[in-house]
Amino acid sequence: MCGIAGFFSSSPISEGTPEHMGRMLDQIKHRGPDSQAAHIDTRKGLAFGHTRLTINDSEGGCQPLHAVDGRYILTVNGEFYDFKRHRATLMAEGDRFLTKSDSEIAIGLYRKFGLDFTEHLRGEFAVVLYDTKEDELILLRDRFGVRPLFYHVSPDKKTIFYGSEVKAIIAHPDVPAELDHKAALHQLMQTIAPGMSAFKDVVSLDPGCFLRVRKRDGRLDITQHRYWDFEFPDEEAHHQPHNEQEHVEKIRAELIDAIVLRLEADVPVGCYLSGGIDSCCILGLASGAMQSPVKAYTISFDDDQYDEAPIARQMAESMNADHELIHLRAEDLYGQNYIDTVWHAERTFYNTLGVAKNLMSKRVWESGYRCVVTGEGADELFAGYPGFKRDMFLHGISHEPESVRAEYQAALEKTNSLFKGAILAENERSHPAWNDLMGFTPSWVQPWMDTLDLARPLLADDVADELRDYDPFEEIASRVDKKMLDGRHPLDKAQYTWSKCQLEGQILNWGGDRVDMANSMESRPPFLDHKLAAAAVNVPPSLRIKGNIEKYILREAVRGVLPDVLYKREKFAFMAPPAHTDASKRAKVEELITSFLSEDAVRAAGICSTKKVTEFLNAYRADRDPVSLVRKDTLLNHLITLHILHDKFCK
């Protein structure tokens, strides 16, 4: 895992490029503290930079990497798995390598397959490859967007700037640092649109896509191509006869393979452990694959309603893991840790879970580990979220009696009452753009429609006028490929749209890469292995949610490593206790409000109305309704973090 940054121009670049490149790399040195290097060719308009975190080939894997014949130059952020087999095959065919790094196989595979080399890459990665003969640049991102990659194109279309994080791009003097007003509204309501960053004219490369950048008539010709998608079969395929045990065995085999591949490294590999099935089964299967006890890390909150440590401890003991609990209080989740997490995430967040995970990855680094396997992606593959269950009950089991569906729905509402207002809307909402897109408005969208009703009135008058005709939910829907939804089962539609929006924009951001790499720590999510995903999409919806049991097929596949209490446990949203739940957290939030939501701070950012923000804060302080407070706490976090973004990047 590393950080990459650079730029490519249709004309020669200035002699000041080394200084600019150094400033860009300095902004992401936390991603790669072990070394920093660049390749600059001012005549060809090329600046290639890399900061390295050493996981494989500690002696010879420094980047940028060069092909043996000098034709290709490469930088990679991430890991390629099964690289030894690829190296051996390519060498048998006459190719040669200069290092033992897994990254170098990208050069050999590109030489052999051209742009189809993407089919042979397995892992989590962001890749930038330059072909000296064709004088063209390829920017590539992994299938689910585990590793970030952003870019900015100059107004004259002559230069593209790129980086693992936006802060590297805006460190270049030719790139303005300005928050985007549309993106600000998206963040205040929670859901950012695919491809959108918080910053004006800075784009997040879509997962499963690559950019091809070529010089044409004094400018850059930039085209985006999709090489992979999270594609579900037509609904009719799910109606064919199926063998449950075959699906169980297929999922088990692919999951084990994905985990074993991610345990390979030249440094020790640990495990994140919560009280959920996802991380617990990874610990269980990893324990079987490793020769010594697995090192596991668990966050413990100071509120029993949100704390999963007791179940995690039971799982760790059953696997004889070397288990460490990280106890977090209000003092830990707010203050400077909160501010630092915003700086790393480069977007707003609705809950301090991101702060907690930042602190966990810091502890992992301090204990001598550089790499962990994690549980992200299981809910996306196997329908674990409450919203998926609600959509299944409302739209996916019409053959069941109304009484049965009502019973399931009532049970869902009861067990998720703690999160109503954030994860589930208390009243069903509908949006015409989403109804047109997929036949219904997915449940994961609906609570944020309620939040938008609170957020839009907070905008400053000029921003409100600018965005008067802008519909954030219509914009999100317009960026989803309808071809991937037509003819699909309702549950497949819900999973697909969530994965395109919330997974990449939120969970893999402040819940994944950005808070892990804040501490130079590599996370590897086996559930987001594309071969496991290919098996998961073919599991019938009735085996993903069976009756009232979510992730049924996964439970059966890993039942042998789960304690009985966990096997039977319903999905519990992993969140930090919101600020309104106790006085100490309220006090710490008030400190942040004083620093970042003062009239001067709000006026300086120019996005929100000072009067409306003050009114909202007063309403928040006076509110005593639990559901209303959950929603207001969500919006409060977004307001604070939005103004921290302005303070840290745009002043």
C-alpha cells in the first residue's frame, strides 16, 4: 500500500516540476512513510510520484517501476494477489522482471494483454501506467473502489493532475482548492453522488473503470472505460431450480481462497474484529490458515447499547486469538482526533465511527502490525443491511401472505429502533427519479431524503438560489447505469445501487482506506474479492435473505467457526454512540461547535446561513425526541465536518 500522485500534460512542463511534485507527495506521506520517489520527464510533460509503505519486497520494490526494456513506467497503490503465479507464467513465456514486487506484474500483463490486462488483476489497487512508445497514460481503479484515485483536468484540457487523495492534487499551484456547492449539499444530507468529491472540479474515478489519456491536437483526449461491474443475473435466472448446499460450498470455497490470498505478505497480518458475522468469520477462517494465533483488534465503546466487545471477546477466545480491546470514550472520539479524521477522509461523516476506526488503525501500527484483513463488503454481497431486508419484504416476496410480510416488517422495525432516523426512515418516502430507475425508491435512500429536508434550509441565500433547481437524489439516480437494474430482482437492485453510492463514497472512505492509511496501515477486505462477488450475485435472493434471516447463505457457509450466539444474531449496525446519548459527548461536541460553527466560521465558508445554523443548533439542544435527535445528530456531524474541510483546505 502506498500513495501515488502526479500529472501529465500535452506540452512540456516547467522546470519547477520537481518542487511541485515534492509538495504533492508530502501531502500523502502518511500513505507511504518508508520511501518517496518520482520520475519526471519535462519534455514529455510527465511527472510520476510515489510514496511507499513496504509490505512485499522490502529491498527492491521502490517505485516508480520501469519495464526491463524501458517502455512502461508504473506506480501502484495497493496489492495484487496471486502474483507469483502470474510472474512464473510470464517468465516462462520470456518476460523478465527487475524486482520481486507484486506490483510489477501489471507491466508484464499489460504488455501481453493490452487494456484487457484488467481481467487478470486480482486485489485492491489504483494504478497509473505510462507507455513511452504511445505517449499515453492509463489510470485504473479496482472493481469496488477499495483504493481511492482522484483527478482534475485543467480548464484548457491540456493537463491532468491525479492523486490517491485530493490533498495531493490541490497541493499543485495550478489546481484551485474550493469546496463544491452541490457536493456540500450532498454531504449535508449524507449521500454523495458516484464520481463526486467534496472539491470543485476534482473527480473520483469510478470503481471498475480506467481512464485512457492521449495527446490530440495540443490537448488531452481523455476517455473513461468500464472493465467490470457488480452485475446481477436477470431475475428469471433466480427462478431456476437451485441447490442450497452447492451455493453454500461455493461461497465457502471462494471466501477461504480470498482470505488465504490476503494473508500473504512479508510482514505480519492481523485482523479487525467486531461483534458481527463478517469479521468474526474472517478471524475464524484465518485462524485455520495461519500457523500461529491471529492478532485481533476490537473497538469497545462506553455505551452498552453500541458496544460489541463482549461478542468479539467470545469469538476471539473460541479461536485462541491474541485479542486486544481498544477502549474509547468521548474524549477520544471528538477534539483533535475528530478534526484529524476529517482531514484524512476529505469528506463529511455522520457518525464518529470513522474517528474510532482511525484510532484503531493507529493502535495496530503502534503494536507493530502494518496489515490487517477486514470485513467490509459482506453486507453488500449477502444483503446484510436493514434497508435490504425492508426492500425484500416490501418488493421481493410478493408471493408470501400479507400477514407474513407484515410480521417480518414489524420484527425489523423493532430490532432496529435504535437506528431509526439514520439507517431506516420512520415513514416510507418515494422519489420519481428512483421509481423510474428501478421501480421503487430503495430504503437506503429514504432516511437521507428526510435529512435533506433539514439540510437544504440551512444554505446561505446565494447558494440556495444557485441550487434552487438542483435535486441531489435525481443527480445520484442519473449516475447509476439503468442497464444493470432492468430485469433484476428488487433485492439485487437495492444491493447494486447501495454499492455504487454508499460503499465507495462512505464505507470504503472514512470507514476504510482513508482512516487506515492515516496511520500507514494497509487493510485488505476479502469480501470484496471479485471472484467471491461473482459467486455471491448468483445466490438466489431467497438464500441471501431467508425468511427473516439476513446473510443466510454466509451464515451457513461459515457456521462451523461461529459461536452459536453469533450465528443466530441479527445484523446490528456498527456505529459509535451519537453525541446526544450522554453529557460528556454533548460537551465535546459543543467545543467543536464553538470552533467550527461560530458565526465567523460559517460566514467564512460561505455555504450555510449563520442565522439558520444558529436556529438549527438551538433546536438540536432543545430536542428530546430520540428519532429526531438521531437525524439531527447526523446533520450536526455533517455541518461540523463540512466547515472543518473548509478550514483545513480552503482558507
